[in-house]
Amino acid sequence: MENMDDTSGSSFEDMGEMHQRMKEEEEVTAEAAATEEDNGEYGDFLGMKGLKGQLGRQVADEVWQAGKRQASKAFNLYANIDILRPYFDVEPIQVRNRLIESLIPVRIINFPQKVAGELYGPMMLVFTMVAILLHGMKTSGTVIREGTLMGTAIGTCFGYWLGVSSFIYFLSYLCNAQITMLQMLSLLGYGLFGHCMVLFITYNVHFHSLFYFLWLVIGGLSTLRMVAVLISRTVGQTPRLILCGTLAALHMLFLLYLHFAYHKMVEGILDTLEGPNIPPIQRVARDVPVVASAVVNATIKSIAAVVQSQ
């Protein structure tokens, strides 16, 4: 009986321990399940954040690569000399013919006249004008307080070429003229051939009448050539008048400016207008009594010599 009681007591204890263990296991399982749910929600949240971060990195990388490609393309554009070759690929005989044609106006307005799309001839003419203008500055004794003669000559010539070309191109855009910026640069550049001829002659042969004659003839021919081209590429009387009048005025006045601003004949023009700068005649004071006494003494001596001889 004692053994039975001991056995029954241990069996109850085992049942209690099993029940306790099962309860602990259920609690542990519940805690594990709750932990997994929390971890799942937190993992989903981290996944969204990671996805957003990865997307942001991809966008930033794409932007960086696009900027890098654009910068590389721009660098290659300016570094590659081959892109400038079509604008300077011209034969010398073509340049000679275009120089001659720049002084021959062609009256054709029914269809647009052809304009050379190259920059070799115009740029060489601008450099030639720089050399001629520098020669005129040196012979006229021009003094530049701020800067140098070379810098002034280059700035004047290139400033006129680029500035007036841009301004006339802007006006042609407003007037609906069929001309590009490259054609405008070429047209105005070849138009400087007449200016170079006039300045080279008048800087070495100093006659006002010769300058005005060459200004009207050679400068007028080169201006009429450009005006004829713009007329053929513009529609309407008012736009033609505005565009061609502006170009003609600027082109002819620029030649006057170059002649009278850096030429030693400016002093000659002032002398012509105001009269020669001759100093006034100054009277010299003389001692009249001394002169009279000397004449009297000489007369007395001559009379005394005549008397003694008789």
C-alpha cells in the first residue's frame, strides 16, 4: 500500500510537472510568435526604407552619369578641332574670287543671293585690318593711356566684326530675313576688304580729297554688295529699309572713324578749318636817337674829308 501511495503521489507530481512544462512551452511559443510578428513588421518597414534608399542612389547615379556625359560631350566638342575644319577648308583661289566679288554689287532680288559659309577669308581680313590700324596708330603718334596699341587695334576690329554681325543678325531675325549667323559673319567679313584698301592707301598718301573719293567709291561698292545680298533675302519694303539702312550707316561710319581717329591728318583738318597756326609778327624795338646820331657823325666826317681834299 505504501508502495502504491508512493507511486500515486509521484504520478500526480509528474502530471503537475508536465502541465507546468506545457504551460511554459505555450508561453514560450506565444512569445516567439509575437516576436516573429514584430520582426516581420519591422523587417517590412526596413525593406521599404532600403528600397527607397536604393532607388535614391540609383537616381543620383543616373543624374551623375548624365552630367558626366554632358560635360564630356561639351569638352570633346570644344577640344576637337575637326568641327572647325569645314569653316576654314577653302582654296586660295576661292578666297581671291570672293574678295573681288565683295566689290561688285549684284542687283538680283528675285531669289536669295548665295553667301559663302566660311570664316577663313573674313578672319584674315580682320587680322589685316588690325595690322593696318596698328600702322596708322604708330605713324600718327597715338598714345593709349590704358592698354596697348595692339590690344586697342584687335578690340576695335574684332569688336566691330562680331558686334555688328550679331546686331544685324538680330535685326534680320526681327525683319524675317533668310540669313544665318555664319553667313552674316562671312558677308560682313568680306565687306571689310574695301575698308582695308582705303585705309592702307590713305594712311600712306595723305590727301583729304583722295580719302573721300576712295571712301565713296570703294567703301560704297562694298556696302552696296552687302545691301544687295540683304535685299535679296528680305521680304517687304520697310524691313529692307530698316535692315539695309542700318548696315550701310554702320559700315560707312566705321570707315570714317578708323580714318579720323587714328590718322595724323586730323591736325591738317584742324588747320584747314581754323587756319594755320602761325605765330604773330613781333616788332623789334630800336633805339632811334642812337641811330640818328651815328648817321649825323658819318655825314660830318664825309664832308670834312671832301673839304680837306680840296
